[in-house]
Amino acid sequence: MRPGAPAEPLGDALPLPDEKTQLKRWYATAQIPSPMGGFLEPLRVRSEDDGSGMVIFECSASAMRFEMTIPAATRGEKKAVKDHQDAGEDPNCPRHHPLQRLNRVGPYLVCPMCGVRYGKVLA
């Protein structure tokens, strides 16, 4: 999608089978095999209102779209992020650590790879 273009509708995505295994691969930044053959290529990562994330994929072989729900942050993950902030450090995503720093999105700290909110930005 080009900058400034309207968001494309992604409502036709199917749930990804065996999400638990696929989540482990996603956190490890490994390729995810497609149920249709080929591999899944991420199209979009978004945050949900409840703090969880959603990743939309497209199959490289069939162009079918799949979605994977990323669970919201646990208390332990949020505490670890806050502890890093309190120590004056830039926190990393607890699930992608040490590969991915959290980004500020409004008042929240969000992982750009999984869309999960891990806490609020300290002033």
C-alpha cells in the first residue's frame, strides 16, 4: 500500500490454522508456511481496542488472506516493560526481545511486529 492511500479492506481473511504454533514462529521472526502451499507474507499489523494485535497475511502461492490474533500483554510482560522504563531504558517487545523496540503510538507503547500494547508512555 502506498503512503496516503486509503486502507484496503481486509475482511476476507480466514483464521490461520494452528495459531499456537504459528505464533511461536512469528515471535521468532521465522517464515510461516501457508496452508495453501508457499509462505505467508505479512500485509498489515494492527492493534485492537483490547490491547491485543492482529496480523493479516497473504499466501505467496494462492493470494488467499489469513489472519492471526496476537494475545494481549500479560501482567508480567507489562511489568517488565515498565521496569525497563523506570530504569531509563528504551523497552523492547517482550515477545520479540531483543529484536524489536516498542514504538510510541499515541499514549501507548506498541510492538510494530505484533500490534500488542505493552503499557503507556511515561512522561
